[in-house]
Amino acid sequence: MPLRILLIDDEEDLAAAIQAVLQRQGHVVDRCGDGLEGWALLASTLARYELAVVDWMLPGLSGVDLCRRARAAHLSLPLLLLTARATTADRVEGLDAGADDYLSKPFALEELLARVRALQRRYPGYREPPLEAGVFQLDPAESRLRVSTAEGVVSVELSAKERQLMAYFLEHPGQIIPGSRLRSQLWDLHQDPVSNVVAAQVRLLRRKLAAHGLPSPIATVPAKGYRFDPRLGSEP
């Protein structure tokens, strides 16, 4: 579901990169580099924003003060606060000011997109769109994977972790994905860093597909990670 997003950040290069990556996801993004201008846009009835991405350090009005104004004015849109200030006290201040989430600089644009998706899911009535790649389609709302074969469509019920893993593969078809990246994206940050949890989960997913008569689309790339082939027939 595309959102109308207001991006308030005075770092020109970073703001341009964020705007571009959000627009590639289908969102409509307005951008400004001044806190007072950003507040005026949020408070205006000319555009009804559904999400704001706000830098902490802004000319005119700081991002944290903008969050406070937004909540005092009873604006309910999600607020994602960006900042180079990463202490616990800073995070607490930002969240207490009304930010819904907090992202410390530097960050990967991929992580920012994940935070936006998480905030987007909070909207009443939001239904996450199906993910598709090749012969695979995943409906996150149903946790059901559908695979088109020569004999017809095979439907596979997935557990919560299998759904997360398959969704990540569907978002990165053909790419070599290190196991460490999967672990950091899909498991608790306090998970044992040498745990074989990723390999074990991939094995379980392969077995479930095999139980439905499907070859594995997840290939192990030695010493590098995993590659998802959106066609059928990758070697395990």
C-alpha cells in the first residue's frame, strides 16, 4: 500500500537517497530540509501525510521538538526519527517525545525500508501485499506460499519463521545472501552469533517443500550464504 510520506532532513545527499528508495517502493514522498517548514507541512490540510521520516538535528526546529508538536496537536501519523545520537538517553528522549521508531545513523537503506514497512502495518485495515518472484507467491496475511507448477498451484502453509525467511528470499531473488545477514534481519539481536539457527531453519523449509513434492529453490553457496532461485529446481 503506497503511503504519502514527508521526509525532513537537511543532509542533501542522504535525503535524496532516502527519497529515491522510498519512491521506488511506490510511495509518494515530499522532502524539505527545515524543521519549521516540515512542521508547517505536517500541520497543513493541503496534504494528509501518512508517515513522517524526521532527522533529529534540523535548522529552525529540531526533529524531537517537531515530534512533540505533532503529538501535542494530536497528529496520529507514525513518526520515524533519524539521528546520529545513539545513547540510551537519546533514544528514550526521542520515543518520549512521540517518535514511533528510532533509527541511528549510519544505517542501511534496506533497514529504513523495513522500519517503514513495520510502521505501515500499524494502520487499521492494512493488508500486506503478496510477494511474488518467478513461480512463487507468498501472502503474508495468510502465511501461505503458493507455487505454480506444471500440474497446478501447490499451496504450502508456513510457520511464522518460515514465512519471514521466505519473504526475505522473495525480496532478494537471485542474490547471494550471507547467513549472518539473515540472522541479523530475522532473529533476535541477542541470538548466539555462532548459532546454526539459519542453516537449521533453511533445512526445515526445504523439507516442508519436499513434503509437498517441490524441489528446493534455496541453494547453498559455499562460504558465502544462500541464493534463492525463483524458478524451481535449485540444488540444496
